Amino acid sequence: MDAEELEKVYEVPYGKKGSLIYIELHKSLFPPESEAYGDLNRFFANVHEDAIDIRIDGTDIRTMGYTDHLFYLICQKHILNGVVNGAVK
């Protein structure tokens, strides 16, 4: 994937031949072009500034703050179940 293509895509896949590991790096929490939930990114505008550091098995990890993380999971759950603003689509 060249630099121009990289700018246009929402997710960047990575996989090593012969490996079972496949990683998708998402450039935003929700696809911006999505009519269903692309607008939700606005709620996470400060996600990088509000990030926290946690330690897992001796390794420091930078991640979303607790409130942002919970809200993100709630947004995903409702969207995956087809519920938006309390109404079933």
C-alpha cells in the first residue's frame, strides 16, 4: 500500500506470511464515512489528550481513559445490535 492509498483508507491491515497473527490498525474509532456511526468520532476528539498509562505484566501501555473506553464500548454495543438513540433500526 503506497502513501496515497494509506491516506484514503480507514483501517490498515498487517499480516505476516505464514503467521496466524493478523492486525488491523484503525485510524479512527469509527469509520468517518459511515452514515450510521461516523459522526460518533466527535465524542472522542480529545481521546489522545485524555489517555492514561496502565501497566500490564510489567509493560506500560497507553490507552483510552476509563470513561472514554466505557463510552466507546457502549457505542459499539448499541450499533452492533442495531439500536441508535433508543430506537431499533
